[in-house]
Amino acid sequence: MEILEMLVPLLLVPLWFSLLVNGVQASNKVLSEIQATNKSNAWSLYRTGYHFQPQKNWMNDPNGPMYYNGTYHLFYQYNPEGAVWGNIVWGHSVSKDMINWLPLNPAIYPSAPFDINGCWSGSATILQGNKPVIFYTGIDTENRQVQNIAVPKNLSDPFLEEWTKPDYNPLIEPINGINAASFRDPTTAWLGKDGYWRLVVGNESGNKTGMALLYKSKDFVKWVKVQYPLHSAQTGMWECPDFFPVSLTGKEGLDTSASGDRIKHVLKVSLGEKTADHYTVGHYLLSKDQYIPDNTSVDDSTGLRYDYGNFYASKSFFDASKKRRILWGWVLESDTKEDDIAEGWAGIQSVPRTLWLDKNEKQLLQWPVEELKSLRREEVAMTNISLTKGILSEVKGITASQADVEVTFHLPSLEKAELFDPTWVDAEALCGKKDATVQGGVGPFGLLALASKNLMEYTTVVFRVFKAQDKYTVLMCSGGVRSSLKPGVTKRSYGAFVDADLSDGKLSLRSLIDNSVIESFASGGKTCITSRVYPTLALGKNAHLYAFNNGTEAVEIAELKAWSIGRPKMNVKAQTRRKLDRD
């Protein structure tokens, strides 16, 4: 692949400075041109191709995904009446591969006193005898948050299209001082060796203590609150908690009820103030009904996150067919409410990710499910490309607006790495200070995705290496102020530190690009960042993809492979139903 001859200025700093200055000067003219274009066409190009989203209207949290009798079920919070939050029901779609989806009628909708004001998030559990059940939060006639169940009307229906609500709902109520306005999102239940089912409900006490309230039951009908929470911390309300075991011996996922010596547990909570999903790794003591994070897991809002970008209210499930744990997260819109209404839709789901414990036993690793490879089309490859200071290399031969990119960078020398200031504890703030235009020693280098030809727009996925006292620190940034010329949209530069081993001088990156979203996985899935962007120039066939280096130390592309990504079958009822029925 050719190195672009785009560097008319002789030095890199003048190049990037001129791009910024000229971009600002030209922005008024460009925006005038944008306003004159067909908005509906632009909005249709913002719709993702291979990320799950309904045909129209609002969608948020993934609810109780599950694998049952050969079919994947994805439930999600959905407004059937518009593109803003409200009138929430449980949307329902099914798939054989988590890529091609058949939409069904809502599985759960307000219909009884215990959920008449809303059917909010929850989880699915497969009971003994292979019987699925949904636990969900209902908003009752008193606007209390209560916990209810729903069961399939007909277990012989391969898609479980109809669900019924037993008359003995609600099963769990906010009594004995529990805050009824912050009591929601029950987890998948697990069965202990003592014969009791247990589940967790998210809660917040009056002193901003987030709690995972623990309940247990012998028959899945009568539930009793355990005296103490499974775990708690002063971080504010714990939304959408998730609690599951992970293996110490490999990538294989575990059923939520698994127990034994060679496992640890993960507790994930969604913190609404920061719209972020945090997790800890630790040990679950069944005899005491307590979860204790390891001393390597920071137990507050500065701790580990599934994703350091636009990713929230995630839910995992055990895929028994392939012995893996799968994770989905809600990717929010970051434009205006008025834009959402005009577009007629809002919200997407991340690609499904396989989740497992790193061999260091301190953090999780994530990777897009293997089925996503079935959508790969045209392929291009680059090897042994030198990116000296100021070089841009375009990745040609693919559809850059919908692509899957895997690249391994080789760092021949780290001698020029900038010194790391130990006060730099906020990676996102550091990315804001040292974006792709700020020249460094080793970096910034990486990708400019969803870029316009003249680089007036681009979304960065970049690395920068710093030297600390006894180690190297890798900063990863994604997004940025140049991601769109459109006013009124969020243009954050998300950031995270990557626990990367640079002993072999290599650093890997995979980025999934899909019109208005970029999901990036660094160092084999140790750090993930999702950016939601709204380019005005880099749309469809006008989108470009570049590898670049803005550091004084040369960097090499040891290997880069990129594929165009085809569109799955989504929201095509008749055709997909016939195929699923045959399968």
C-alpha cells in the first residue's frame, strides 16, 4: 500500500497546525454546504450497518439476553411510539448467530398494576428443567420500583414470542426502608449448592451508597432479602448490576451458577453520574453471602471499566452452545434530542463481545464474537510500512465507512518516550491535552478513521507511550474535536491507560468502524473504547481511513489487515423467519 504524498509542508507540526487553522477558517463555508444537503440522506448514513438497532424509535439497555434451544434472544428497552425515552416496553429480537436478526413483537409491556407505569430493565434465567424466566423491574400504580417475573406462554414456540405475567407479582417489593425510587434491574439468578436461588437488585441508600441487595428463594416465587448486601460502596446508585463467575484456566465461559476453586467472580455496576460501567474482580463467599473484591481491583468510580467510551447499562449471559460469556452494551446517541426526533431513531447496541479473565487474574479481556467475521468482504493487507514523523498512509481498497481493521504496530525504539507525570491519573483529561495534533516522542500514532479527504474531519484512535520510573505507560485515545463539523454534538476525546506488554516492541489494535460508531480493542482486548461520532463530510463513500504518526520516533506497521463489512439481515421479517424456521 502506498504512503500518501499528503504532507506538502516539510514538518509535521506545521501540517497539523495548518489543518486545524484552515479547518476553522473554512468551517463556516463547509457548514453552509452541509445545511444545504439533504438531511434525511445524511441521517440514513449515520444508521449503523452491523450494530444491532431497531428499524425505528428509541432503544436503550440490553435486557436479559439469553441462549435457549438453539436461538439467541436479545431483549431491550424500547419505545414503540417515538425516538425519545418513554412508553418503555421490552423489545425482542431473535437470531441464530447474533449477527442476523428477526424482530418480534414486544415481549413485555405495561398491562397490570405492578408494571402499569413501565417495564424496566432486568435479566433472564434458565431454571431447572430448561425453563426460561424473565425477572424485570415494574413501575407500579404508586410509582414504586418493584421486581416481577414473566414466563413463556408456550415453551414449544422456538422464538418464545409470547410471555405471561403470573398473578402473584410483584415478587420483591421495596419494604423496610428501601428507597422505592432507586430499586431496580435484577440480575440473572444463580443456584447455590444449598438449593437456594439468589439474585441481586441495584439500589442506593440515602448517603449515596450503591448497593447490590441480595435476595434468595427456594421456589423462585417467595423471595427473602439477605440481611446484608452482597456488596456496597459509596459511588451513587448501582444501575444494571451484573454478577457472574469467570474461569482461572482459560477463555471458556461459565454458567452463572458455577462454583469451585478455580474460579473468581466479577461484579459490574453502571454508574449513571458518569454513564460508565465499572467492574471489580474478586471472590464470592456463598456461606456468608458476600462478595469481596481483590486488592488489585479498585472499588470506586476510578476503577476498571468494560469500555472507556460511549458504553453503558451492559448485560452479559452464558452461551451454553459455545461455552462462552457474551457481553452487550448500550451505545448512546451523542447528538441532540431534536436530531433524534428528526431521524426517527435513537440508540444502538455494541457488537456482542466474548468476555474472559486475563491470565494475570486482575482484569477482563473482551473481543468481538467470532461470528462477526462472516460479514468480512474485500480484504487489503499492509506489512512492514514505516511511519516516520509526518507520514500518513491511506488504507485503500475497502469501504472505510464500514470496516474491520486489525493492525500490529512495531515500536523499534522507546528512547524518545516522553516522561510520565504521576499526577496524570485521568486518562481522558490527558487525551484532551495531548490529542493527535500534539507532537510527542513515541506517538501519537494510530488510525484516523471516518476521515474526510482534506482531513477537516477525522476520528482518532491513537496511542502515545510514556516512560515512568520503572516501566512504560501506554495512553489510548479515541474520538476528538475533529470528529465532526456539526454543531451541538458531543466530541469527547475518550481515554484510557493500556496495561500493555511492550517487551517485544509491539502494540496491537482492532477497530470496528460502522458509519457513526467506532469500537476499538487494544492489546488483545485489555482496553476498549467506543466512540459515537457524526461526520458531515466523511460519510459513506466519502469516508477515508489513514494510519499516521505524529511522533519524532519512527513507528512501523508490522502488519495491517482490513476488511469491508457487509450488512447482515436485520429487521427483514418474512425472509429471515423462513430461514430461522428451516434451521
